[in-house]
Amino acid sequence: MLSLSAAACGGGSKSSSGGGSGSKDAALNSIVNASSKKGGTVTLEDSDVPDSLDPGNTYYGFVQNFSRLYARTLVTFKPAAGKDGLTVVPDLATSLGTPSKDAKTWTYHLRPGLKFDDGSPITSKDVKYAIERSNFAPEALSNGPTYFKSYLQGGDKYKGPYKDKKGLDSIATPDDNTIVFHLNQPFADFDYLATFSQTAPVPQAKDDGAKYVQHIVSSGPYKFSSYEEGASATLVRNPNWDPKTDPIRKALPDKINVKFKVNPVSIDNDLLADKVTADIAGAGVQPQTQPKILNGKYAKQTDNSYAGATSYMALNQHVAPFDNIHCRKAVQWAVDKQSALDAMGGAPKGDVATTLLPPSVNGYTKFDTYPTPGNKGDVAKAKAELKLCGKPNGFSTTLTARSDRPAEVAAATAIQNSLKAVGINADIKQFPAGKYFSNFAGVPSYVHDHKLGMMMTAWGADWPTGYGFLDQIIDGSAIKPSGGNNLSELNDPKINAALKAAISNTDAAARTKAWGDIDKMVQDNASIVPLVYRKNLLIRPTSATNVTVTQAYLGMYDYLLLSSSK
């Protein structure tokens, strides 16, 4: 799942210097194999393809992390070990945003001397244009979040820069170094929003919509020397990046190579053989690889990080019989969550989930609306709900999963088996991760036409608060023609209103309580089946240097720091 997350992990040792690969879980709270040496090549592999490497057209957490190498944003998460990695720091901007007293106006000033990779100056107008193209042109760029569209004045009416050349008045650029955002309501979390790659500048003259991914103009220390759709990408140094304007990037490697469409088990083996630096998706090794590394010689090279994310199954309320709440509740009671976790790889992959918010996110409240013995399901209660929804003998439906994620497919198979016990027959259909949201599960018309009633997915916080986790997956305004993440198409007026009221509340304690209350409302609606609070079992190859888990990006390694001795 694309998204940002926050998770605090205990344990770990102090960082190593120079050689050696540290100890088990060392990268959770320290930098392993710390090095200041410039040079070398970082090699990354991915089991599928990203939604897009275009900073304005992505919602995948690993792309948000990776794109910081070539796309600087107004502010970003600090590249640092442990909880320091949750700190938001200035990037293109000289400081964090300056809010008005009512938090409805936010102002940023850009650093002097910023340049694109072609040597042209970066101005506030380039940031304004980037936000307009990424949020308001779904006909060309459909994958990113919709926060700016929801909260900027006039955002609900603006048609985007490809249709309206005038631009959005609520993003003001009084001079080349100043950008001012005028919001339609208070938004205390705006600096978190400004960390998104959507605020990375794009020169309007170089933009051609969906094709921009083929020739991205860099604002960071690296630029693309090659990009082959669905196959590979290579980044090299950007000669027009000035380190004097960038206090957070060390830019140690000379080159970064990325290869797509690699078998996930092959990626694990390449990591163990020290042929690659990291699995760019950052979701951890496959279940079949775990026994090889947990108790053997590779154990000291592993980091078992909480991802601040929840794996869950969405039930689409516009696909019969899930338009009936009792049919949704039947699934809630029937699912054997423990078997789903076991299929994913057991304890190293996480803990059984009973809420949508994971324990590491602000607002988490411990509760279980559908408790069953050992989290193994309750056949009697499921059958009682089936009678109430007029399906006493069960029904047939479709369950989707991502084909290149064996753990997700295995969990779907376990769920399929537990549903059979109550007469629910789920036909599993698999789709590639790179197009899962843009072409299939995230496209309401496709979901309805193909009767995709149940969809496997996972989600991590866009930023470490309840709002940063919940909004894009349960708010009706987040439903999009394609590339959406509200797979249940949940559009409950009471939930929508509760979200809006909470993010406008300047009382931090009240906001925290509200997120847990909203989570309970979602569970009462029964449209989302929480499965697992996720953990990632990551491998550190011996040649990888400056390795640390970033708590801001789904518990994967921080790609701004990652280097290689090769």
C-alpha cells in the first residue's frame, strides 16, 4: 500500500562504524555501518512496478521515500534514526510553515539559489503548479492523495491547470520565493501535508501530464539518466544541485539503479547474496524466506520493524450483498484472523488487528467490536448474521489480492477457507500491485462491473496522527474515479462530519480521542475487516551502509541515507 506511516520500535543497538553489519534489529534505533565515504552504487529491486515515479502522481510509501532523492518538497521528514525520523524539517523552505492564528493560512519562503537539473531557477510558482497538476487533474494524474483539493479555498470547483490556465487563487505566490496557502477551514497538520511529494516543484513548460514520468525534471541531488517503463530506472548525480541549499542530504552514492518486475523470492535471495542493497518496496521478506534467516547466520542482518500500518479487507458497500450491513457483519464474525496472520508468516509479520488504527498512531484506542475465541472466528454468530441479511445458506463473492505479494495472496487464501465454513464462497482474483489501485480495486466502475465485493489491502499513516491515517480510506470525499484508496466506498455523513470536526479542533487531547471514536464508528459500519498490525522483516546486506529504519515511511529503510560500499 502507498502511504506514509509512523511507528516506534524498541530494542536495537548503537550504530556500527565502517565494516560489519550490526546486530539483529540494530537499524530500528541507530544507523548501521555508518559511513561518510562518497561513491558506490545503490542497487534496488521491486517485485512489481510503482504506481508512478512522478512525484505528483504517486501514493506508494516507498516512492514517497525514494522520490526525496530527486524531488525536494517544501518540508520533509528528517533523515535520522529512531524517533528523530518523525521530525518534520525544512527542505525547499527556509523554515516550517507560518500559520495564521486560525490555522487557515500557511506561508512558506523558499531558500535562495535553488535550481532544477537544467540549471533554471526553482520558484514558488513551480511549487504552486506542481500542487495544481497533482491534485486537480485526475484525468491525467489519478494516484495521489486529495488533501489539497479538499482543504484549499475553491478546490472543489477548480478544474486543474490543463483545463484552467489561470490557476488556483487560494495558492498565492506574491514573489518568486513566497507561497501562501489559503484554506477553507483550520488545518493544524498542514506541515505534515507539505511533506508530500506533491509539493516538489514542476516547471510548467516541461510538463506533459501522464508522460512527465518519462522525463522528470529533478530538484534533488540525483536526476534520471534512464527510465524504462516497467523495467528499470537509473539515477546519477545532478550537477546543478547545490549542497549549500540542502542541509539534510549527504548524497553519498554516485549512482542508484532500480530494477522492476523481479520475483519477490529472488529479491530475498539477492539480498542474502549481497547482490542488491535493498528491496525498494520495503515490506519485508517473503514467508518462505523467513526460516532461512530467523535462526541462522543471517539473523544479525535483520530488522523486524513495526510499520505503523494495518493490513485489512475492504467490503465494498455498492457490491451486493455487501450493501446489507448484516452480510458485512457475517464476514466480520467468520474471518479467522489468526490463520491470516499465520499465512503471512506469523509473529514476524505482525499482530492480529481488531481496530483500523494501529497502536503506534496517535488516537489508537484498544477495542474489539467482533471478538472471537483466539481470533479464529465465530461460526454461530456469522450464520446468525447471514439469516438477518437474507442469505441463510451463504453467498458467493470475489476477493482480490495483489499477485506479486505472496503473503497477501496467502492471507486471502486463509480467509477464503474460513469463509467456506459459514457458506460464503470467495473466488480469489489477483491483480498486479503497480496497477491495483489505478486500474482495478481503486476504480469504482471496475469494482462494480466485476462485482469485486472484498479487497485485500494495507494502509499506513500519511502522517503520525489519526487523521493522517484515516482520512483517505474512510472519508467520502476521498472516493475517486481511479487511484482511490477508500475501497469500501465508505461515505457515511456522520463519519465525514466527525473527521472534519476533529481536524478543525485546536484541542490536541480532544483530537486524539476523536480518532479512536471514529475508528469505532467504522467498525460499527462493518465495511472494513482489520487483519494484522503489520511488521516488516527486513534484511541488511553486508555492503549496505548508513542503514536505518525510517519511522515516517512504513518502517522501511531511509533512502536518503542509504549508501553502499560497492
